[in-house]
Amino acid sequence: MFTKIVVHRVGNKINGESLILSQEELQLDEGTVEMLENYFLGSFKTEETYQFYSDSYLVNNPVFSSVSEIFDDKAKFLWEAENIAKHLFEAAENPRVQGGELFIVFFEDERESDERVDKIGIFKTEKRDSFLKIFPKNGSTLSEVEGFEIEKDQGISLSKIDKAALIYNNNKESGYVLSVVDNNKKGDMYYWFEDFLKVKQRDDEYFHTQEALMVYKDYIVKQLPQEFEVSKADQADFLNQSINFFKEKEEFKLDEFAAEVLKDEHVIESFNNFKTDYEQEMQINIAEEFPISEAAVKKTQRHFKSIIKLDKNFHIYIHGDRKMLEQGQDEKGKFYMLYFDKEV
């Protein structure tokens, strides 16, 4: 549960909007605290994590510096929350960035153990939804209502936060551990992640699982057909085998993956060359051994749809055994022959 909360109004300076700073924390009843906590934390749906970084020293990252001060001394909460709001105001250099309320929240871990991890939340609301207020006419009582009046207003919907960051008080030396969400990019995807927070994805098992799957998918879809004679069905089979490997194994080992999925030594060599070029181009390092993240596999597998599109008439979805599918050609044209045991 959070123990401290303050809200500021941060406009877009490019559009002539103001920065309005609050001088005191919000005082809320228990029900409102619970409602806001569900609203703030309900946006984090993935295990993908980030860390602060800087082009020079971490301390030169404004948000990293402010949250470090708060974690070290909660008495600095109001002062540093104000500094965070000022930095967000200065970071708006695109007229499409929307102004809104900025909530800075301190979550105090109530567990009595060495695993206590306090958190700081930074949440921004931008969208406004219309709603109706209905109330008895003047002079009416709830027991004797002559009629109702209706009034239209606008406010913040509690269904989904627009922008959010949750900073965990651990791994400070490498830039803390963060969960970050931006549900309202409005054509400027760098504003929240880069211009304001300045974060990058953490080099962990989620990252390595995600990147290994994507580099393999790119290889199968783009590079493999250029170097080898493979059909769409063969490509689909490679994709199915790869995602199944990640689902069935607890740990990824490149040699094991190559032997079980790629198999052919020429394909293995081709893939290794493609992976090297990919790492250099993307400036990342994909580990050759790492624990497989089940969450990353689940999120990434939607990109592994094995579909063969035939003109505009048919789509064939391939989920399993490549041997149950044959391809041929006769006087009517090209065809696929599908074998099955029973209709479902």
C-alpha cells in the first residue's frame, strides 16, 4: 500500500501550457487509496523490465537521481517529486505530447523480512472521458423525488493509466529495476521512455528469450529462403519447431537448439552468421545460454503464426507435423494435400 502521494499538473510548454506544482501531499481515505492503488498498478501486465541509463554517469539521469534521494530519505519526497515534475515539463519537446496530472507515489513494503523492497511510482494521466452526473432537483429529498437533473462533465477514467513507471529499490548500481508502460503514445513513442525516464530494457532472461526468438524468426522468414530451397511449409515447420523448443525447455543452449531444430550444418552456419550480423546491426548481445522466460515465450509466440496464404482463396494454418502436408502440381494447378485422423 502506498504511504505518500502528491499530484502536479504538467502541461506542454511547446503549446504554452503551464506547470502547476502542489506544495503538499494528498490526504486520502482508505477506500480512495485502495481504488487508486488498483488503478496505478493494474497497468503492469508484462514481466518485461527496464533500467535507468545515462550517456555519462547514472547520477546525471534526473529521474534516477531523484528516486535515489527519496529511497535514501523519505523526508525528501515532496522536494524530489517536484524536481521530477519539472523535468517532465522540460522533456515535452513535441506539440503532440498531451498535458495531464502527474502522480508521484511512494509504496512502502510492509513485509518484515530481508526481502522488503520499497517502490516509487510515477503515473501520468492524459485522456479525459465524458461522464454524466445525475442528482435530484433542487428541493427534492431522496424519499420524495420530483425529478432528476443531469449534468455532463469530464474526468479521468480508472480503466487504464496513460503512462506509468514503477521503480523497485534494488539493483541501484545498474540503474534500478523498472516496469514501464505507455498506453498513449500519440505519435511520440520516445517521450516517456527516452526523453523523460531515459531507460533501456534490462539484460535478463526475459530479454534474451525475446531477442533469441525474434532473431530466429527473422532468419527463417527473411534469410533462409534466400540461401536455401525451402517451401512455405518448410518455413512454417521451422517456426513451429522453434517455438515448441522454447516451450518445452527450461534453459536455452544454442548448440542444443541448433542440433534439434536447425539440424543441417549448412543451415546452422548460415544462422550463426545471420545472428552475428543482427547483433552488430542492433547493437545487442544475444546470449548463447540462458534460462528461458515463460512469460517472454508467451508474449512472443503470437509473432510465430505459421500460415500459408494461397492466392485470395485459402489460408492454411500449420500447428504440427510437417509430414501431414504434401505439395504438388497437376493440370488444374498447384495444390497442397492435407492428411488427418479426424475432424474436430
